[in-house]
Amino acid sequence: MNDVSALSWPAPAKINLFLHVTGRRNDGFHDIQTLFQLLDWGDKVQIRPSRNPDITRGSADYDVVESDDLVIRAARLLQSETGCRLGAEIKVRKRIPLGSGLGGGSSDAATVLLVLNRLWNCDLGLADLAELGRRLGADIPVFIHGHSAMAEGVGDVLEPVSLGRKHYVLVFPGISISTAQVFADPDLPRNSNRISLEHVLAGAGRNDCEGVVRQRFPALDRAMNVLSRWGDPLMTGTGSTIYIEMQDRKSAKSAAKAIKTLYNVRAVSGVDRSSLHEQLERY
């Protein structure tokens, strides 16, 4: 095996700059329209390929049973679909909180699919890997393609978008929120109109999940009220992370320092291209 097997690979987080629920599908899922922006921060995934077919997870600091972990499921799906007889040990350094709306589990799975495709010499293209990922989770394809994008369908029909570098403060209110629970909520709006990218960039659009989550989770509602002193707090995905766009990196760091006395917080940058794809290109 070559030296890429010894590396730690990024699994970047994402935020939703808006999220419209445009309808309910016959399969029970929902049609949405959203704008994903990738971040320069996220989890780290260490992957060591092995010549035996076992796929195992190293010690985990997050509460997910190994057989249910998306990284294990992704590796086993790639293995079975390609007939690969190699295996791997996978270890995730978890920095993205569970139930935070930042796509942590999906990004981890995408990293596993992309890296093992390389290490196992499976030679699948991005479209095929994205299709495998879609079977496991609707957010996985955007991480497979590795570019900020407008999304429709269940979030898997993607159009790459260049947004430029943005600067955000991420605030973690210490709440884990189930995506399935939010989408099952009877009060969730399900008939929002589609809008154009131009209108989104001009400030139109909203997160249809935010009202339901603020009603069901008073602590998040209080946090958003408190954070309004630093800008316009918005919720990503189905929550619970709150983000505030700042004018520049210095402003983001300054706000994060002040908010740190109240909440777990991090200053990050929004980027157009995934750091994972950049790293893969170097090896």
C-alpha cells in the first residue's frame, strides 16, 4: 500500500444558506431546495487499508453503534458493489457535533467512499460514488462532488455554485436534533416556492425548518435571540448549529471570542471547493 494510507483525511462540514421544503414525495421523503456552502473545518478520518476483507472502526468518541455508523456502512457498500476483497480500519476524529445540521456523518461517509475508491483501486467516477452515497444519505452527494452547490430533489440534484470565501461564526447550543423528527413534524411548511440563485444571493429565501425547531427547542430559540447582538443568526439544516455571517475573518474571530463566554463557538470560512478533493489531488 502506498503512503496515502497513513494520512488523515478531511471531512468538511457544510451549512445551508437557505432551505425550502417544496413538497412531500410518495416515498415519504421531502423535496427541498437549498444552497450548500462547504466549510474549511470539519471532522478528520484516518483510513488504513488492509489485505484482509474486514472493515472495522477504531475507538470512537461519539455515541453511534459501529454497525450503524455511516463510515462503516459506506465502506461495506463500496466493497460489495465493486467486489473488492480488501478491507480497512477507519477512525473518525469527531469535531462536528451529532445532530448539529452540519452534515458530519454524511461528510465522513463521503470521505470514506472517495478515499477507499482510491486506496482499493476501484476506479469509480464521482457520479457512481455519489449514487452509492445517495443510498445512505441525501447529503452525501454534495460532499462526494466536493463543491458548494444549489440542490434540489432530496438534496442530491446538484448544480455547482461559486460563492467565494465567506466568513462565519458557528455557535453550538449543545442540542442534538433528529433530522427525521423535524421532517415528520406536522407543523413543518411543505409548500414553499422554488427560487433562483440570484434571489438567494440577494437575500431571499429562508430555512423552513427553523420555525418548527425554535418552537420545539426553547433553548435554541433563546440562543438565537441572544446572538442577534452580533448579527443575523441563522440555523443550518434542521439544526442545531446557528451561524452568523461576518464581514471578514478578523470580525469572525472577534465575535467568536465574545460569544465564547456564552456558548461553544468557532470561527470558520465558507469555501467553494472541498479540502478533501484538494488533498486527494496532491496524492
